[in-house]
Amino acid sequence: MSQSEIAAVNRTFEDAVRKGDLDRVASLYTADAMALPPDGPVVKGPANIKQLWASVAQQIGLKDVRLQTLDLQIAGDTAYEVGEAALTLESGAAAVKYVVVWQKRDGQWRLHRDIWNAKGA
Amino acid sequence: MSQSEIAAVNRTFEDAVRKGDLDRVASLYTADAMALPPDGPVVKGPANIKQLWASVAQQIGLKDVRLQTLDLQIAGDTAYEVGEAALTLESGAAAVKYVVVWQKRDGQWRLHRDIWNAKGA
């Protein structure tokens, strides 16, 4: 149940990135979420995370993202996921891996902690 | 309680890195831990994580690490931490930020998911 709900949020995340709908992306995070992008400080809250994604999308020319969950553990209203993301950029492809800590708030699973780095060769 | 126990494990981690005691570092991870270093694949289990740390320590000339917890949330036997690490290298200093998912196993808090990236300027 929770597993499919979280998968559905990941599909929404992908779709929102594809459409450049950063309000929708930001809405998938908790009010007190933290995102930890490489080479930058911790970014707190949906408004700042929206700005982060706008900046990232522009900098790398982000066209598409596909999230693949490698591991998902659920403990009550907290879950943590390990995954890989395949990015389509204007300049080609890139691969990152990530850990997301999820929280269920008001019946909705939301990204609460989001950190990623390059997958490498 | 759990907060101070987790802090104590972080102090042990720092001490073990400082002494180059990679067996001790590896012993702080769960049997099914995953570490996600930048520019590399997911590394699974204490034996492989020990190798990872040996390789990282040699590559970057790691002398000392100081972990600073920015946020720690505990939910039963799972906890998740956001923090920053100040690294002392042979070549100077470096700063990374991290997310660690902790699991309490047999009464001991252990690193279960460990991912980090550069803090940047």
C-alpha cells in the first residue's frame, strides 16, 4: 500500500519535471523538507526547493528524469528509499543515486529529506 | 537517550577514522548497510564499506573528520540525521554534507544508509 503510494509520488515527480511544473515538484515535499544538492548548502522548505530545482534544471538543461527505486523500507509514517535517477539533459545523459526519507503527512507521502550524488562510471 | 547514543556512535566514528581503524568504522554499520559515495556505485555491507573507506581515505589523504549533526529525528528503531562533516586532508580541508539513516539493532544504533556530497562554497 504505502509502497505503491510512494511509487505514485515518484511518477508524479517525474511527470512534473518533464513538464517543467516546479510548483508541482515543490508540492511533493513536506513543509519542513530539506534537500541536499551536490556542491551547495542544505536547502530548506518547498519554496526554496522550488528555486533549487529551477536553478538545477536551467544549469544542467534537465529534460527528463526517471527514478528507479533500489530499496524502500517503511516504518510507520517514515520511509527511506535508495534509488537511482536517469537524467536526460540537453547535453546528453547523466546518472545519479539518491536517498530520500519520506514522511506521511495528512495521509500523503511526501519527500522529507532528499540527497543525491553522481553515480560515476 | 537515543540522541546521545547516536552522538556517541558519531564520536566513535570520528575516533576510528582518526586512528585509521577501518574495522572499527565498518563495525558501526548494519549488516545490510548501504553507503553511497559520490562518483561511484552503491556499496553494500560492512566488508565492502570497509574497502570503500580504505580507498577514500587513501585517495583523499583523510586525516581527521568532525561530524556535526544539523538535524536528527528518531522514530522507534529508525532515525535519520542531516549533518555536515569537516574533513582534514593531507592537502587541506574539505566539507561535505550527509544524510544517515540509522537503525537500532540488538540495542545498538548503527549506520544503515549513508550518503554524502560536497558542501560547496
